[in-house]
Amino acid sequence: MSNTEKNNGQGKAAEANQISLAQKASYDKLIANNAQWVEKRISEDPDYFINLAKGQSPEVLWIGCSDSRVPANEVTGTKPGEVFVHRNIANVCNHTDMNMLSVLDYAVNVLKVKHVIVAGHYGCGGVAAALSNKQFGIIDNWLRHIKDVYRLHAHELDRITDEKQKVNRLVELNVTEQVYNLCKTSIIQNAWMHRHDLEVHGWVIDLGSGLVKDLKVTSSSPHNLGYVYEFENAEAVAVH
Ligand SMILES: [Zn+2]
């Protein structure tokens, strides 16, 4: 091996080491930030963590996109303990997703949340991917749910020629359909049979302004879902 080759090798090793140092720094920053966060909370309220550890009674379940730019607490100005959160790519609420159903059941029936919010966001990469014909891997199967939303609303979406506008309108329609998907679950409908303080809302967050747009699709009864989706009262049936 010539000296030049050796030097190049050392240069590459040093570069690799440099990358790993940068990677370590980005990780260490999280631990350091956590220590600072704890210190700040305790300086404001010495009992903060004693109270936090006692339990939670959030009034809101947030079902949002996994996108790193839409954190539930930051967007809504709420504190730890105030919002129960479930996130997945493109805020899909699928009735065979045990993860989502478990979160929904626990939030509605144990925590007794009063508001379930499906929160999408403009410029959603998941929605844009669903609109394309490209393959992205296993996620293609997840995004199929959004392709189905597109098919349901193709007559409207096909008239939009601007691609960005088309994605953003599909973001709105996807949130709306996911609100209805939640309302179609026996979890939400059984809750409505027993209490009248549970609403399901649809929001879209504008990343450019930070502002939330309420899509005004709030539901508090199953009556607008279509006959076939409306469950009869299981307890009343059992009596007959
Ligand atoms: Zn997204």
C-alpha cells in the first residue's frame, strides 16, 4: 500500500469517526435537554413530577400524523397529562388496526376523554405518496387506505390540476374519512349510547402558519354515517 493510499484510508477512517462523533452528539443532546427540562419544571414547581406521577386524566385523544413537525402538545399549547396521543403515518384510523383500536378503547372507556381529534397536516408526505404510483416499500399497504379515500372522492380530486392543491385537498378528505371511520367503530357508537359528552373532530394543521383548521366535521352521533354503519344497542338486543 502506498503512502497516498494509506493517507486516504486514514482520511476515510477519520471521516467515519467524525460522523460517529456527530451522531453521538445528537443523541447526547437529548439526554442533556431532558436534564434541563427536569430542572426547569422543578424550578417552576417543586412538586411537578410528584403530581405528574400520580396519574393522568386527559380530556382529549389526539390521533395525528407521525410527521415530526406536528407534536400534539406543542400545537395545542397543552401540558403533559392533558392529551392522550396516538400517531401513525398520515393519521389513518383503520378498523382492523389493533393498535389504534386499543388506544381508542382505553381513551374512550377508561380515561373517558370528551374529544377525539383526528389531526392531519397540509403537505403530508404520506398523503402525497398515496397519490403517486411509486413504490415505497411495506408502507404501500398502509397508504392503500388513503388511495381508497382518493377513489371515493376522485370526481372532485381529478378536477384539481395543481398537484400541491390536490395533495392538500386529499389531506382534508382523508381526515374527514378517518373521523367517519372512528364513528363507525363499536367503541365510539357504544360510548354514544351511554353518554352525550363525546365528540369526534377533524383538523388540519397548516405547517406554514402553525394554525389549525377545524374542518367542521364534528360528530356526536352515528346518524349521518349511513344506515349500514349504525349499530343497534347491543344491551337492548340482549334483553329481548
Ligand atoms: Zn403527515
